Amino acid sequence: MKTFTKLLGPSLVLGLALGAPAQAQQTLTVVSFGGAYGAAQQVHQIDPYMAETGTKILFENYTGGVAEIKAQVEAGQIQWDVVDIETIDLERACAEGLLEVIPRDILLDGADGTPAEEDFIPAALQNECGVGEIVWSTVYAYNNKTIGDKAPSTIEDLFDLKKFPGKRALRKRAQVNLEWALLADGVPEADVYKVLATPEGQARAFAKLDTIKNDIVWFDSWSQAPQLLNDGGAIMVQSANGRFFDAIKREGKPFTIVWDGNLFDLDAWGIVKGTPKLEEALKFVAYTTSTKALAGFQDVAYGPPRKSSMALVDKAVIDHLPSTHVDKGIKADGIFWADYGETLGEKFNEWLLK
């Protein structure tokens, strides 16, 4: 069984034992999405790693995508070491050489002794540049106090202004919104990406978005979503499921999640290509994807991608995990977005300006 002390190596273990000041001066810049998710990462990944190693983690927020990573790599000015990246973006970032390959032999065995590559679900290790952290879904929710007499229950309802008049809040990205538009327009789940790969299908998706365009409130970060729903900025709001779960559980918000049409995916750690702190970054990824660390995401209803972690998940949370609702949604296709992301991103931005 691989242990963390074996992974660190004898010199670093000795340094930890002696409280070596040089180790305390080590820093690593880690970037993620903030909000309730970032808070869970702080508690279950960042703080334990700093306590274990003495390394200082500079934990920063970004809004996702690959643009900022690409700018750093192309300029040769690496400011981030480790990034939390949606696998819908991971495929593209890896294909474009923006991330380091992460050797699988650095990963720690499960708490029950299961070798790492058997313990992780296959999708978590599918891309050589990433190691999965969570299974999550993009969903929409409504506020029970502001929705009115009728409650939406389908992805079609999100696009039905006659039945549900009012603003909708969506993240300002082509991803998810184009898939949802096709689902709402009657495209079968199994055919969404096949249709979206054609010029006719893309036109169809944008035409469907046109029907609600004047009633869309756009936002950049998932952390903005619960506030928009709470303040009445929109009657239906898109977000990662964990954001709404946290608002319901921790703050008692009267929100209801609609799982129909949910787009489920994984988030993964990636390491920015060219970081001078590659060795430390690899140690961080290994430690923070251990059984116990990943089980902590039950706090925000994200499913752990390790089987050994599921044994630590509270049974009361199981029904709130995306894995329980995959029959009502579709898997986000990272390979599709690696091929079409740049083109559709440009088309989406042009559509926004019309």
C-alpha cells in the first residue's frame, strides 16, 4: 500500500519531523471555483494538506474555462500551479498541451487497501492530465416563495415563458446552455451531441435560446447563482447542484432543485504546464484525492469518484448526489467540447452581441 509519507520521500519526511523551516516556506498556488465548493475544499483538502506538510497554499478563485491557463502557458509566465478544472474543459486543455501529464503511480491507495486505479471510477482517470475529485451536475432550481402557483419540473419549463413568465439566470457559457436548448426543443438525450455537431443543430440550439434571450440574466461564477435565486433576480437559476444543496441545508433557503435534463460531469485537479513546482503539485494532487479527502464533498452533495470514499458518505445525503439522478440527465461530453469548444464559444459570444 502506498502511503503519503512514502510518496513524500525521505528528505521531506525528515524535514517534517524536524519542523524544517525551509518546508514551511514552500508555497503552492491552487485555483478553484470558490463558494460552498471552495469552502469544502478548504476544510477537507487545503487545510489538512497544509497541516501535514507545512506547505503554504495560496487558494484563489477563477470562473473556469481554459483561457487564463492558456494565456499563462503561452506567455511562459505561470502564476497558477494546480487548477480545479471541469472535465468538459480538461479534454481541450490537455489536447492543447496546457497541462502536465499526471502519473497514476503517485495516487494513494484507498483507505481499505484497494489500489488507486481500481478504487477510482474509470471516468476520474480517463484523461492523463487530470485526477477526478467530484461527480456533479448542472441543474436549475426555483424559489418556492417566488415561483407562483405552478412549479416547473422539466427542462422544457425553463424555456416556457408563457407558463412561467420571469427572468432565468444562466452561466455565460456555450456549454450546457446549448445542450439544454436542444433537449428543450425535443432532441432525444442520446442524440444531443450528434445534433449539436452539425451546423443545422447549432442553429437550432441558438434559435431555441432566442426564445428566452430577452429574459436571461447572465452570470459568470456559480457562486452568484444562489444569491440571484434568493434575491428574486430570476425565478429559475442554473447552477452546480452543490451550490443549491448548500443554500438549502446550511442557510435554510426555500429552493427546489429540478433534476430533469441535468448535465452531470466530473471536476478534476490539473497541473499547469511548465509550473516550476511540479513535484509539490503532484504531492498535493495525491494527498487531496485520498479516500477521506474526497468523502468530504458530501458536505455540498457532490459525489466522490472513489469507491472507498462512498463508504464514508452519510446515507441521508445519497439522494442528493448527482449519481442518484443520472437517469434524468446526460453525461457532459468533454471530447465533443474539446473539438467544438472554441468554435461554439465564438458563435455564442457573437450571439450574445446580436
